[in-house]
Amino acid sequence: MALKVVLVIIGIATAGAAALGLTKGHVYCKGGPYSRTMQPVAFWLSITVYCLWSALMMYFAFFARE
């Protein structure tokens, strides 16, 4: 039960980071801050990774067997 709560918190935090990055136009990911205008490929890849990581955490929290 505690593990599922931790996974949900991590999933919500990464989804929030992706949403915040989309609204601000820049995101910090490993390798440096990426701007939507200066480095669009790296920016969108970082947003994609954050969203997929969030989905993965939610999957393991709600659908995976213990």
C-alpha cells in the first residue's frame, strides 16, 4: 500500500513538471534546461519522457500486481 502511494506521488509530480514546463516554455531535464524556442526537439522529448514516466508510475500503482 505504501509503495502505491509513493508511485502515485511520483507520477503526479512528474506530470506537474511536464505541465509546468509546457506553460513556462522551458523544462529542466538531465543535460540542462531546454527551451521550446531554442531547442524544440529536446524540449518535446523531455516533455514526452515526463509524461511517459508519469503514465508508467500510474500503471504500476493501479494495474500491476503486487
